[in-house]
Amino acid sequence: MLPTSALEPSVQEHLRLEAFEGKFDVKDFVGGISEKLIAQSKADSGPFDPKPFIRTFEAAVDKLIAVRKDVQAKTEQMEKSVRVAERDYSKKMAELNRGFEAVGQSFSGMETKMNEVGRTAIRIGEQMESVHLQRQRAQAAYDLIDFYGQFAKDDTTRIDALKKEGKEGRRKVAVLLRRLATVAKEVDLPNSDKTRENIDRYCEKFEKDMLHLFDRAYRRGDPKMMHHCAQTLLDFNGGASCVQVYVNQHDFFINRVAESTAIDDLLWETLPDPDAPPPVSETGLQELFAEIRTTVGQEAQIVQAVFPNPAYVMQVFLQRVFAQSIQHHLEQLVARTTSMPDLGFLRILQLVHQQTSILVEDLKAYELPSVVPRSPIDANEFDRTVKGMPASAASNTATAATISAMLETAMEELFVPYTEGQRYLEKESKSLGELYAMYLAKFTRYHERTGTKGKSSMFGRMVDQLSAAAATTSTSGSSTTSAQAAAALMRFGGLSSSVDRAPEKAGEDPVRDEDGMLSVEVAEKMLKWHAEAIGRCVELSPSGDVPKHTFALLRVLSAAIANSYIETALETVQARLDTADSKSEPSMQPLSVLREVDLICHLWQRYVTMALLPLASSSVTVRREMVVFNNQTVSRIEGAANSVTQKLTDAIINWLSAQLAKQKRSDFKPRNDDLSFARVNTEPCVACCDMLDKVRDAAKANLSGKNLEVFLTEVGVAFHGLLLDHLKKFPVSATGGLMLAKDLKSYQDTIDTFSIPSLHERFEFIRQLGNVFLVKPDILKSYITEGYLGRIDANLLRPYLAQRSDWGQAEKGFNDAAADGGGTPEVDGGKGVRDRFGMGRLSMIMKDLEPLREQISMPSMPMHGMSHIAGNIASSLANARPSRFSGAGN
């Protein structure tokens, strides 16, 4: 083991106490001690010798133990010193706390004494104030009595001397005169009337002198003297006369040209054009409002510097601006619209309202602290004087309305002559009705002259109803909104009642087919005009009247787009279908009308839902009435559309029936087989298939969804019934059966293009039924027991089988089968009962249409009412087809 002194100096450095005071790392410590030993070990070529390491680490451990003992001794010594210091510190803190408590008690006693002194001082102050107020009252009463006595003697020497003492003297005179005027009204003594006259005369002279002084200072541009005069007059009588002088002599009202020289020609040219966008600015109005903004900005600074009540002065100035400048310009603009349609007036009114609203919001930035100026007549002035109230407290006890409230009121009063009561709504309704009537004039004239020839029609009744509505007045004697709209439609549409309807005038343009066609573009333009009117309604109407005004404008829109446009077109289509020649091929044009009706109604109802109903949300009653009215209008249109659809379906079926009636008895029993096979199908088949193709193409082009499915189903089911009757009427030979099979196959292929599964099953049954004329007699019995025919009682197929040319030979086998089956009396003897029973069995294969009828749920606009067609299918199966089937058996 090495002694500690024999260690390397570098190792001894690592074993010093200072090496452990900083950041200590064991690895670095061990590495520092063994660094040289490792180097020596690597330099020695012999085997590793651990002894140097052991000796060095043992010596290091001994050194570390000694260091730890030294540190431990020092720590114990320092702990003893800390305990001694803590005891000394605790003693000192206890002594300090006792000292602080003594000081606190001293301060508490001092505070109590100071509070007592303060309360005594307050009592003394209150007594002094009371004495001072009594002295003031006494002095004021003395002065009033003294000056009143001087005025009774008509002596104004003293008050004249006081007035000549300068600004302060004039203010004292103003206060004295105000109080004297009040006292003079209260005093009832001999010769008091004369004294009152002297005081009033001097007050008038004083006011004129102060106004003259204010005017001179105003002309010199002396704001300090102007402020003195304004303050003096405020103390005297509220200062209203001073404010009027200031406003009346303002350059804005004196130098402004009454007539605007700037004329916007483009604005006035496009103003009455409903297709042009509403104007957003007018040159003269822009210049006026720009000058107002500049002037008010300057006046706000001047008024605050000159007048002690700047808010009141600013209100008087702005009221004059609205009542004189803005109102005059508005009247000029309105006067220019007198030769225009009402649309020009309404657009100008909206333009001025919008620009004025922006101006008002800008002017609200000049809000100032406001006080009510003194009233020139104050019955309580004497009481306040005797009680000693200061003049300033008496004059500023109330606050006036803010500038913002005044601006809102001034703006409302500006438009009252044009929007009061029902004036605006009547103008808007009349304008909208006239626009629609002029726009639909050719459309209305076309349908009047093409849809009502020869006899009265729905259109004629509609014209008569419009005539009656135009003559209707409200209980107050004025025309209602509906009456005005009806009158406009009658006037601009060139309509007259049935009693005075005249033929087409020679000077009018002839009507064209294009004039009477429905168009989505026309509806879009009508809705665009209506949206502009609704925007004006929201802009110009009070918020509480917006719901009912919106409802009134909805009525005008409905009268035009529903009654005068859609229903007129549907009535014309119905009239044409009613008067059409049943022998001619029906036109598919009604389907295109229905398509336009569908699109227009969807667009219209979308507009009502998104734009109009939200405006009535503040009134639950009006909104409910709007919804009911709208639903009734739509239901009426749906009913007319359904009627058109049903009439068109009937026309198609009648025409198909007429074509089948042209079938020759020799078509399916040809004499010359070569000639019969030269043609693919018979003429009635070709005509019916062509018609069905046209129906399919027109329906798919104009209808969609359930409307399309139900319409084609109705046509297919009805045609299926016609074919069932048709097959019982013609004898069929063996070669004719081939021609019949080709016809039935053509019918089936055409109906398959309808893409309706239920119709496919019906016509597959028809095709299989036609094949009974092709099979040989010996396999006929087995054939009718297969496929769709197998579901039918063989006796029910007899009317069709009887049309086979060889039925005489094959009938015996069927009779034997019936005898073997034990026929009942009803089957053998009662044809009517048997046929009815048989028809019930036949209807079983058509039950697939029942779910279709139950599942039909049409779109909400505008032809969902077509769902009744499915009900007609069931009724036609129950009523028409049994009679046809049973009748064929006779």
C-alpha cells in the first residue's frame, strides 16, 4: 500500500476537497486517477500487472476517508454555529414584533383622534355651507328685490352699469334678467304689470344686443366672443335664438344651388327598364351627400369650440340639412319620375333610402354629449332662486335625445310622405302587376284568341273573374292590392269580360305560336323582378310590416305566374284536348307543356321557400297564412296538370282503339298466303306501334321519375285491355296465326321499350295467348296448362280458342275434359256468373300492379297528383275489362 504522499500529483489533485465542490462524475474521477497507470500498463510489454492499480486505489480510498472526516467535522461545527445564529435571530424577531405592536397601537389611537377631528370638521363644514346658502339666498333675494324696485321706477342705471363690466358683467345680467322675468310672472302687486312690461322690454333689448354681438363675432371669425355670447344667451333663455342665427346664416344653406346641374342621362334612361339593374348612385345625390359629410365634419369642431351645448346645436343643424337640402333634392328626383312607370319612382325611392341610410351611419360618428337647453319659460325658476340653486345645476338637469336618435327620426320623416300607411305597398303591387301584365300581354292575347274560339271556356271564366276582382274595393273605399293587380292584368293584357270582349283589332300584331308557349326563362325573369320588389319592400317597409307586405307581394306573384301564366296554358291545353278530332292522331305537345309547368313550379316554390317564407318568420300567423295560400295555389295547378294528363291518356287510348277497329276480318284469315306473308305486320299494328313509340319518346323527353312510370303504365295497361277485347273479335286461321303472332310480338317489343316490368308480364301473357292459334289441336290442351295460361281456367280461354278456324274439331276434347271435371250448374248454365268468376281468376295475373299503386309517391311539384292514375288502373280492371271479356263470349 502506497502512502498518500507517494501518489502522483495529478492523482492528489483529484483527491482534494475542491474537486468535489463542483459537478462530480464518478467515471471521470476514476478515469483521472487511473489514466497514467493505464498508459504505463499499455507501455509494459509483459502481462497485465494489477498491483499498481490496487496500491493507487487503496491510497486514494484512504485519502477520501480522511477528506470525508474533515468535511464531517466542518459540517458539525457549522451546524452548531447555525443553531446559535437561529436562537439569536428568534430573540431579535420577538423584540421587533413587540416594537411593531406598540407602534400599531399608537397609530390606532392617533387614527381614532383624527376621525373625531374629521367628524367635527365635517359638522363645521356643513354648518358653514348652510350659512353660505342662506347668505346666497338672502343676497339673491335682496338683489332681486332691489332690481325689481328699480325696474318698477323705470330705472336701469345700475343694471346698465353691470352690463358694461365686460363678459362677466353680461353673464350676471343674463342670470338676473332671467330670474327677474320669472319673479315678475309670480308677483301680484299694484303696478306689477307695468314693471313686468319694463322687464320684458329690457330682456328683448338685451337679447337683441347679444345676438348682434354674436353676429359681429361670427362675421369676424372670433370663436371666443361667439362662445361668450352663446354661453350668455344659454344662461339667459336657453340659447335657442343664438343657434337659429348661426344655422340660418350658414354658408351651406345660403350658397347651395337649389337645382342640381348634374344630370345622369344613362340612369334616367334605364330607370324604368325592369331588365336593367337598379341604380346604386345618382350624381346630384352623391355630390350633395359628399358636401354634407365634409360640412358636418367641419361644423362638429366649430360647434364644440363655440357653443356650450354642442349636441343641441348639431341636432338643429342636421335637422335643417334633412328638412331643407335632402328633402328638396328627393322631391326633385321624385318629380322627374312622374312621367315614368311606377318602377322609376320606386327605384329612386330605394336609391335615396339606401344612400341616406349610409349617410346616417356616417353622421352617427359625430355623437356629442348632449344637454337640454334652458326653456325660456320656467315656472319654478323663482323657487330655485330662493332656494339658492346654482344656475348651471338648474340648466343641465336633463339630457336631450342623442344625435343618433335624431338622425333616425329625421330619416323616417323624410320618407313618410311616400311610405305612410299603404302608399308604398299599393305602388309596389301596382308596378309589379303592370310589369307582369305587359310582359305577358302577347301570351294572354294568344291564349284568349286560340283557346276560347266558339264557346265559353275556363279562360273566359278566368277573364270574367279578373273583371270582377278589378271592380272590387276594400271596406275603406280604396282598391285592394288584389284588385289593383287584376286591373293591371286586364288593362295591359288586352282582356275584357265576356260581355264586352271584342275581336282582334286591326292595328295589333298577329299572335304567333311562340307567344303562347310556356318558358322557364319567362318565369325566371318574373321571379327576378319580384325579388327586386321584395328587396325594396325590406328596405322601405318598417320591420314589423315586412311579413304582411311580403305576403301581399306573394299574392301578386301568384296571380301572375300561377293564374295568368301556368293555369292559362293548362286551360288552353285542356280546351284543345276537349275539342280535338278523335279521328286524328293526338298531339304530344301537352307533355311539353307539363314539363315546363313542372320546371317553373319547382323554380317558383324554391324561390318561395328560400326567399319569401324566411321574411315572415317574425310573424307566425302571417307565415302560416302564406304557407296555406301557397299550398292551395300549388294544389290547384296540380289538379289542372292531372286533368291534362288524364285527358291526354284518354285521347291516346281512344286513338289506339280506333286504329284497332280498322283491323280487317281477313287479316288473320287470309285467302292468299303469298300476299299475306309479303307484309311483316298488319296496318293497325303498325299504326299502334308508331303511336306507342311517339308516346314513349315524348313521355321520356318531358316526364321523369314516378310521373313517367305512372303515365306509361296507364297507357300500357289500357292498351293491354284493348288487345284482350281485340283478340276475341277476329277468326284466326293457321296461317293467320303467324300474322297475329308477329303483330303481338311487335306490340310486346314496343311495350318493352317502356322499361316497366309489370307491363312486360302483361304483354308476355298476350303473346302466349296469341300462340294458341299456332299450336296443333292435339297439343293445344297441354299448351294452355303451361306458362301464364296455366294460371287461367281453361273455360275462361274459350272465347279466344273459339276464334281458331279448326275449333270445331278441337272443342270436343275440351267438352270431355269439362265433363270429366264435374262441371257445376253455374259453369254449365250461367254464362254471366261464369264469366264474372272467370274474370276474377284472370285478374290474378294482374295483381302485380297493386304494389305499384301503393308504392307510388310522386314528387311534390307539380304533378304528384298523378298518383290517382294508379287508382284508375285498378278501377279499369274492375269495371271495363270484365265487361269486355264477358261480352266477347256472347
